[in-house]
Amino acid sequence: MHLGMATGSRTTATTGETAPAPTGTTAPAEGCGTPPEPEPCDLVTVPARQGLEAVDILRRGAHQEAVGPVLHDGACATLGFLVPPGTAQAWDVPGSACTRTDGRGLRLPAEPPVQGSGWLLPPAVDTPVTDPVALRAALDQAARLIEAADNCR
């Protein structure tokens, strides 16, 4: 699932659309609304196994964090979590990448924004994006669970 050119653990979107520049690193945002006027958002991409664990952790956690739209690639090798614009500026989770809008706008359409992808969790008005702080914690916990499971073999 590639939306742009990788730059370390970050990726810069190359969709060519125009959107306002990101305003903060992890501040809550309206983000990724549904048409007719979608908002820009960033995309955190992770291996599918870790991403699926993170979705479960977020949905079943004590705080039952809201999970925004989640994409999967055609081969189901990666998942992409839509997060508020500006998240990529501070994203440093090993094993993941964050696509930033950088003012050029990954916008959330009714159809998946990446060719060959689909929605694992489709967009919903009540959950526009995933909180990047909660996602970071869930991905860390998922990595620990996977490591523990793999070491039991």
C-alpha cells in the first residue's frame, strides 16, 4: 500500500490533490470526513498481523478507543489506519510508516483511496480517524503479543 515516496519511517503523499497544511502533530482533528467535503488525513501503514491485533486491542480495550477507517491492501499484507493530519511529523513507531498529507491531501472518498485496496473498517461519521496516541499504544502492545506468541513455538 503505497501512497507516496518513502522517506525513512515517513512517507510523503503524492496524490496531487490540494488540502490545507497540517496544523499539529497529534492534536485531535475533525479529519477524514465523508463526502461531499472530505478532510485531509495521514495514513499509518503496518504489517497486517500487527494491525489486526491493534484493531482488536483498540476495540476491546478498557477505554474502547474509537477506531477510524482502516484499509487493507489487495494481498492483505498491510493495513492502513487513517489518523489526523500532522501525525506523520512525530510518528516514529518501528515497523510502520506514516504517509503525511504535507498540504497536498490524502482525502477520504467513499471508495478506498489506494488502487487495489479495500476497507477493513469503512469510514463512519461518528469515527472519522483513529487517535494516534491510542494507535501507538495498541501497536506497541500488539508487537509484544506477537513476539510472545512467536517465542512459544
